[in-house]
Amino acid sequence: MPQLSLLGLLTGLLAGAITVAFRLVVDIGQIILLPEHQVDDFESLSWIGRLLLPILGGLGIGLLQEIAHTYRTVGVVHVLERIAYYQGRLPWRNTLQQFVTAALSIICGHSVGREGPSVHLGAASGSLLGQWLELPNNALRTLVACGIAAAIAASFNTPLAGVIFSMEVIMMQYQLAGVAPIILAAVVGAAIAWAVFGPSPAFSVPPTEMQSLLDLPYLVLIGLAVGILAAAYNRLLHFFSGLGSSRPVWQRCTAAGLLVGLCGIAVPEIMGLGYDTVNTTLLGQLGLGTLIAITAAKLLATTACVGLGIPGGLIGPTLVIGTAAGGALGIIGTALLPQEASPPALYAMVGMAAMMSATLQAPLAALVALVELTADPHILFPGMLAVVVANLVARELLRQEALFLMLLRARGLDYHYAPTSLKLRQAGVASVMDRRFVELPVTIDRETAAQTLTKNPRWVLVKQAFRPISVMQGIDVARALNEETQDPLNLMEIPAAREDIQPVPFHATLQEALEILNTSHAKMLYVERRIGPTSVRIYGVLSRQEIESYYG
């Protein structure tokens, strides 16, 4: 744990720095581009500017992705894929592409969030550091989680939500060895953001608390409505992801920009991150009709953007949609029961948490994010009720799974999060392998064999052409020395129980080792590591029984 904690600190520094750099690029780009020189102020653009800016941005992003030939390999879903199938090894080229294209998409007003790119950039920070240090894959996965937590913390100034998001949404597991470095990474990431942007929470909220227990039935109703909205969000995203999949990416991105531009003409509040819209909603400065229009337009524009190939986040827009929907329902509730209703900001905040939670199926991350984003602990009690109801409606009633898992499966992939798989991913082969072994050639003289057996090995690796071809127990070789008279001995002919053996990399996890055993039908593995262009060193022997004993 001390070593992982130190690496978590380093990962937090890297991920926090690159996330802050991403935020600065976006903010400076918008300040230069927009007429009033204010971040996210797309309302100051003329109607023709709101139409053309996302169209031109979509065309440019599509052409950049065509040139890179990797336009499907960025974002949170890409991170999940690399964790599930590549042991958390993220390439640097995709990371560079994510930084450039996501910054361009937000600057040009596309309806996406910055947390998706931040997750990718943070995960890559931990992954690339671990690959450079040649860490085992189980440690590499921990650094990926550290980078994600630090990136979320730096993006929203929410260190605790970063930790919980990393473990609940991405890694889907909690373990003591992983929590400490992830917490340290999140603290460092938040500290870097604090130093650059200040300690203020993301949203300015007036003092708010629930006025009466009579609000509880209405909070259930809000949870029900937001759960339906979250299911529509996921289904629309699935629809747009399959729409025009045969068309070139530049055409799809341009079409997404056109749709955003058309929505932006009528409802400019949906362009960009939309956090200014969240603030004005929480302050009660938007009317019922405007909030309904923002909810519908943001839902359509965001799902079209990401589904058609615009790189950007999906969580940020859920905050805007949930806030607008909750604010609209709050206005209706206040009109129905003016004496008993709570302040409209409370309903808006509850809608924000419920929408995020029902979309991601991550109630704890949503609740913690809500408190840290608003710095209002009074929201927890009403928020918990609405979050649970929204989750149940989206998952059980409307059969919608977590957003990112749905997108992963839409690509024909899966995320293995069964308890056994998660436990096997936590341990490397080096921590379980048996080091009591010796290496002998197929043919060996009796004196050399007897001298080698003085080490009392449990296993003997039989090598031919410098690589193991079989494994047997050391006691069988000792018995052959006592019973057989031929000299030299042929280890492939003496009476012994020999097993086929396959190599497994030193960096591998037990999950990878088990997959090799299942696909090769071998009984044993030898743990190897390359120490030069042509040289390989063997560190130990691993059997299926030892793997099963670990998780049994």
C-alpha cells in the first residue's frame, strides 16, 4: 500500500494537471471566440452564429477523426473497454486525440460535457505512468482508477465524488488496497484545480432545505418523472449511436452540429456545457416554458451529438437536463401547494441528482456529487428519496441498464464485473506463483540432475530449444534417479505425471492467467518476463488449483 499510495499521488498530479489544462484551453477558447468574452455565453451569439459555429465545429472534428482513423476510441466507453479487455493499458495517441477534439467540440458549443474527456485523460495519465514503470496489470488498474478520481475531482472540485465515481461507475468494486491511493489522487487533483480556479463549488445555490414532510410524495413523483426521462435519454443515445453508422464520420459529426445549431437558435441555453443555465435555474431566474424547452432540446441535442460521433461527456448534460426538469416540476408544485412547497431550487437540485443517478445507475456517486457541487448538505434527505425512485423506475420498470455499459454492449463488447472476475483482477500472478522450481533440459546426466534436486524443487520445467515444453514434480525426477539406471536421463521418457504448460506474462493478473488456461487447455503456466530483445527469465509456476484456491 505505501508504494501504491505514492504512485496515487503522482497520478493525481499528472491527471489533475492535464484536466486543469483541458479546462483552461476550453475556457480561453470560448473567451476569445464568443462576443461578450465570457465562458459558455453562447446566448450572446447571433442566430446565424449559433447555427454555423456547431456545424463548422462538427465538420472540423469529423475531419480530424477521419485523419486519426480512431474516431470510435475515445471517452468513458473507451476507458471501460481498455480496462475490460486490455488490463487498463491506454495508448497515448487516443489521449491526444481526445484532448484536441473534445476541447474543440465544447468550444464550438456542442451539447456535451467535459467529464467524459476528463475521465479519459485522467485514466490515461495513470495508465501511461504505470506502463512506463512496467507495473503489474493489477497495479496498473489501480492507477487508472486514481487518474479517473483525480480528473473528476479537478473537473468539478468534487474530490469525494471523484473517488466514488471511479469505484462505483468505472471499476465497479471497493477494496482497501485501492481506496487509499485513489483518495490521495483525488485530493491532489482537487488541490490543483483549487489553486487555479479557486475553492468555490461549481454551482451557486441559495440556502435551501425541505419545508415539510408533505413534500415527500411530490419528491416521489419527481423521481418517477426523472426516471422516465433518464430511460428516454439512454434509448435516444442508443438510437443515434446506430443511426447512419455506415456514413463517414465527418458527415455524422456535421449532421450533429446542424441539429445542435437548429436547437440553439430556439434555445441557446442548451449549447456548450450549460453550467450557467444550471446556476440561473437554481436561482429561480427561468420560467416554466423555458425550463421545459431546455429539458427537451438538451435531451435531443446531447444524444445526437454523442451518438453521431462528437467527442464529449454525457454526465454534464444529465446535470443540466435534471436541473431543468426538476426546476419545472418545482414551479408546478409551488403553484399547486404554495404554502407547503419548498423553494424551487430544492426541486431543481433533486432533479439533478436523480437524473445523473438513474442514467448511470450510480446513486451514491450522484448524491455525493450533488452535495459537493452545491455545498448544501440539506439536500441529501430529499435527494435520497428521489434518487432511489428514479433508479428503480429506469432500471426495473423500464429495463434500462447503466448508460456506459449499454454503449459498451452496443459495440459488441461486455464488461466482466462478476465477483470472481473482480477478485482475480486484484491479484497479479507474481503474488500467487510457486517459486520452488528448477529448469532442466530434456536430456540430462544423472550427476547434474542429482545436484539440481538438492534445491528441493516442487516442480521441474522440462526445456527444449530454450523454452519449457512440459512440467513434472521434482519428486518424480528423484524417483527416476533411484530406480532408473540409464545415463543420461530422458525426462520425457521416465515414469512421471507430465502436464502441458503455457507462458503467462509477469505483469498479468490471475484473471488473465485463468483465461490462458481455459483457451489453451493447459494445466500449468510458467511466469516469464522479457529482460532483453531475445532473453526471457522465468520467475515461477502457476497451476489452476492455486488460482481456484485464491478466490475460493
